Amino acid sequence: MEHFSFGLMTDMHYADRPMRIGRYYRNTLDKARQCIDAFNGVPVDFCVHMGDLIDWPGQPDKGREALTAIMPIMRQFRGPMYYLLGNHDVDSVPGNELAALWEMPGGQTWYSFDHKGVHFIALDCNFDAEGMPHQPGIGEWDNCYLPQSQLSWLEADLAAAQPDIVVVMVHALLDDFEDPHVIRNAPAVRSILENCNKRVVVLQGHMHTGHRSVKNGIGYHTLRSVVNGRTRTCFWVVEVGASGMTAAVYDSTRNHGRPTRRVLLEF
């Protein structure tokens, strides 16, 4: 397998409003620059923002203003940038509008792509139990599902994928434990992943403190947020090579800012 690396970051929550519950919304612009500069410096092949780039609940005009401020920074990355929809994104600006702005493949809010022998899948968990997408001011952060249409697509996409290595990316959690950050129909998603006859790793956001677990041989890895803390930031550089997939976890408040290593998948 050809060696490559990619960048991950999540939960920037940019908004021009005061700090609340440890979230320094305005400071995100400087933190975003730090992340992008780091990714350009490695350099990585591509980057993924795992959801909740902005945070203006129920106020689309304010949400669009936030996008106008942060997108020029995100576009400074010298390579492809992929986005996932987070609950605060779709509570701020309609999901179809974001899909167009972020040029999601096929204009759809869930999609997949291949890169150097690895299959990447981006999911959208911002739906209610009836399969209706969350909209600004409509939808609860702890009541999220993947609709049946997306589950069917996921199963077919995995069956058609040529690479044996699969990275599944989603904003909310797919872990097997009781918590409001977990997708309500996560068991149905995990069943598809466990029965696809491929080697799978799951990368997530949403739970700002970070988390990791293993269920039936699949690792579920949740990144810490960017927004929390006045100056703290966190991002990952994932390296893929012949022996496996390893994350260099950068957190400015831990290990004196030096990266710690996390094995995601062994080949």
C-alpha cells in the first residue's frame, strides 16, 4: 500500500459571540489557522472537518456570516478539504446549502471516495426517527438517526468498494454505550459495518472530551473538539502505510504539545 497521511479536526463551533460552557467561539478563527498551517506543513494529502464548523442555533443569517468569516481560513489548506455535517451546522444553515458550499461529492450530504487503496465513507446523522433532516431551529442534538435510505446506501457502497480497508467518518458516535452523543440507531449501522467483510475503523466528533472503544473488532475513535478552551486546540494527522493506520494526536494541553500515537488499524 502506498504511504499517505490525512488531517482531521472537529467541532470548531465558530460564532462571533461570547464564551459559554467552556466554548471560546470567537477564538476558533486563530485555532483554525493553527490547524491549517500544521496540515500544510506536514504536508497531508487531504483534510476532513468532522462537523460543527459553525454554531448559530436557529439563526441562518448569523450562520452565513460565520461561514463568510471562517471559510477563507479553511480554504488556505493546499489540498482537498472534505466536510461532514454536524448538528450545529444544520441548526445554523440548511444542510443542502452547506452541501453545495462545501462541494460534497454528488451534492449529497453522505458520500464516499477512494484514496490510495483506502475507501472513505462520510455519513450524515442529522435526521429524526422518521427520516426527516434536521433544519435550523428544528431538531434536537441528542435525537439523531441515519435514515433507512442512507443505511441501504451504506450497505451497497461497502459491497461495491474495491479497497479492503475502510474508514467510516461520522459526526455523532456509533459506539455501543448509553449516552446522548450516540446515534439512536447505531446498532443497525454497526451491524452493517461488522458484516461487510472489510477492515473498518470509525472516526467521530461531537463528544468534545474525546472517546474511544472497540466493538467486535472495530475501533471507534472520537476526536476532542477545537472550540473548548481559551487557547487549547486539537487535531490529528493520520498516517497510512504498509503496516497499518496510526494517528498522531496533537493536543496543546497534553504531553507538552507533542503528539501522542494511537494505533487505529493494523494491517
